[in-house]
Amino acid sequence: MANGKELLSDELLEQVEAAARAQHREPSEIVEEAVRKYLKSERLERFVDRTERRARAKGLREQDVPRLISEVRRENEERGR
């Protein structure tokens, strides 16, 4: 696996190292946390994009959401959920 010097610019590596020192952590912890947050954000963005496409394909609009939520809640109550 490549080390941080190969993956990050010198400027960014210096910032990561400074943040790690300030937080009494290892630079690798800072980088791993940042990458995890980035990947989580990307997954969420893809989910939102897929969901928006599906809603548009079904002709749903944002103003339909409260009504649909009420319908689902009512159906769940009727089923005893």
C-alpha cells in the first residue's frame, strides 16, 4: 500500500500531520476518518440520486411526501405495526 506521501500533496500532508499533533492522534487515523466520511457521503449521495430518479419516474413531487407518509403510517397502524 502506498504511504501518505504518495497519496497526499505535501501541503495536505502537513495539514494532516498538524491536525494529528493537535488531537494527539496518528496521521493515519485522521486520514482514515476522512476517507470513511467521504465514502459514507458518496453512498448517501448515490442513494439520494437513485431515490430522486425513482420518484420522478413515478411522477411524485416533494409536496406529495407528507400525504404519502400519512398513508403509510395509517396502513401500518391498520396492520398493527
